[in-house]
Amino acid sequence: MIRHVCMFEFLDEAQGRTRAENVAITKAMLEALPEKIEWIRASTVSLNAKDAPEGNWDLILMSDFDSFEDLERYRVHPDHVAVGQFMRPVRRARACVDFEL
């Protein structure tokens, strides 16, 4: 089993929307992926708590796959690519780790 963990930091304003609006849209898009991509075994999207320290990242995605091959299929899937296309102009940074469970 492979766990794919990504954290994102969003711009304060981008594409005519606030950070909170872009984070909410991204969360909804990511949460819709398991219904569209059958090889996602599990997926959780969480937002930084409103009372958390300033400087924390905004959103974390944790997804599980049976193999690195399935993770690669996910990476190039059109629905996942669409999420990335939405996020690129609204995020400041991305950090990712993939590891075996």
C-alpha cells in the first residue's frame, strides 16, 4: 500500500477569489476524485484549523493506493489533472511525500 500525502499553501487572493474560497473549491474537487477514480483506496482532505498557528499550510490530502503504478495512473488521470490545473494559479506552494505502509 502506498500513501500519498500532499500539503498546499494558497495565495491570499487569486483568480478573483479569496484564499478561503479557493481552498473550499479545491477541497470539494479533491473529495470528488474517489468517485471518479476507482483505484483510490482511501482519501482524506483536511483543512488547517481556524485556531491553528499562523504560518501553517492550508490543506492536506492523504490518499492510499495499492501500488506506485496506481499512484502514477492517478497522477495522469484527467480528473486529477483538472484539479491541478485549477490549483496552479491559486496556490503558493506544494509539498508531497509518497511512502509505503
